[in-house]
Amino acid sequence: MLVLGTAQDGGLPQIGCDDGSCRAARADPTRRRLVTSLLLCDPRDGRRWLFDCTPDLGEQVESARGHPATRKEAGPRPALFDGLFLTHAHMGHYGGLLELGREAYAAQELATWVTPRFALFLAHNDPWSLLVDERRLVLRELAEGQRVELAPDLFVVPFRVPHRDELSDTVGFEIHGPDRTLVYLPDIDKWERWDALESGGERGPGRIEALLARCDLALLDGCFFADGEIPGRSMKDIPHPFVSESMTRFAGLPAAERAKVFFTHLNHTNPATERGSDAWRAVRASGMQILEEGRLFGL
């Protein structure tokens, strides 16, 4: 598993921002962060699958060159991926689909796993519907809790989470390999909202602690570090779990459980995006980590 991006939907630096981390990232490209995305590779046969298709897709395709080393590309326009898995219909998670249309790469019959509601949205709203009509994308509907088998020992299981679902549902993914399981959960409302859904009898994988207990690695929503991070806006309108809240909530877990946690989907205002900052060091001291692009996880 290759990490292609770790930023919130607008990336770092973000459009119109000339403060703090954004200014530093413009001056020093090594401080940039591309939008959250993962590449799952099977080195046995060279296949690979993209998790979330971001506005940074062009750069991320370049980062993915040579992964896996066994991949064979045939013809003048080889398939970029063997499939897509999309978490939800917010800009950073599906905006890159436009790069796959006739104006750019002109993909052909790319398997795209989405929730039924997301599939309806893509099929019936321009410009996305053109991608479907021209069979750039072949939509395949996800069912909560049901595995998508990629190989006998490699499969993906979606689980639904509460989020701002204006256009689609929101899911996370359990990615099961031969030896280890990785959870990809870049977007969710507060952990307490998930708890409330569970107590209300809705289906799901259980509270976040239960999910941590049964996986080996967890890439979790770390959009904001703490309240008050965005001047002039109520953060109740964008209710992600603060990293500080997650650190407090997970503090009582065994060290081995906390070591599984990597925070991703980092907003440009999040001070933990700065390696070596007080916030970054606090996360490390808690036994958890801030996810970095280029990280490789074996499954």
C-alpha cells in the first residue's frame, strides 16, 4: 500500500491561503501535501487499485510509477489502474475523475466501486454522467459489510460512517491482505455520532475502538487539530474528530493499539502538518503518528 496524499480536499498549500503552512509550502515544495489517496498494489500480478480520485491525480499518477515493479503496461494508452474505490462525493475524493475523460486520459472501462447513492449521482449528473455513458467508468455498487474480492487473499470491505452526505453516502474501507488489514477512514463526523448510530441499532463495524482492535493499521481522519482552528467559521459546521480529541479518547488504549493510528486528511490549518511542530510532537508522544506521503505499508 503506497500513500499518495495526506491533505484535506484543498491540499497544502490551499487556494487563496498565504498564511503559516501555506506560505511555507509555497516557498519549500517539500512541505507540500497532496490530497488524501492510497494505491493498493498486488506485486504478484502487477495489478493496482486507487482509493479516492483526487484533484491531484496527475501528480499522484507520476508518484505511482513503478508501483508495483511487476506491473506491465501495454499499448499506447495503458490502464492507469485496475479499479477505483471512492469514499464519498466531496471534492477531494472524486474531483480527479474528470482527468479520466476524453479531454485528458480517456480511460476505458475502469471499474469504479461506489455506494448505490453515489452511483446514482454519477450516472445522472453532468459532467460525471458523460464518464459513465462513454464507459470511461464502469460503476460497481458497494454493499456495506460485503467484501469485494480482488484475489483469494486480497479483498476490500466497505463500512458506512456519518458525514455530511449532501450528494452520496460516506464509507471507509477495511483492506484485507494476506497477512494484515489496513483501515482507510479519511472522513467522518465526530466519533460520538458514530457511537450514537451504533446504539441506535444501525449496521456498522462498531465504535472506532472495536475497529482498531481488529485491524493492524488505521489511517484516520485528522483534518483539524483543535477547536478554533479556522477563524471566522463555526467548526460545528465541519464536525470532524479533532486530533486532540482522538488523542484523548485513545489515551487509555494499549500502546499496541495506539501505534496502529496514522492521522491523514490534514487541513492546511492543522499545525501537525509541520514536521517537528509542537502539535506533531504531541501526536508522536501519544504513541500515534501523522501520515506522510510516500509511506509504504505491507499487507
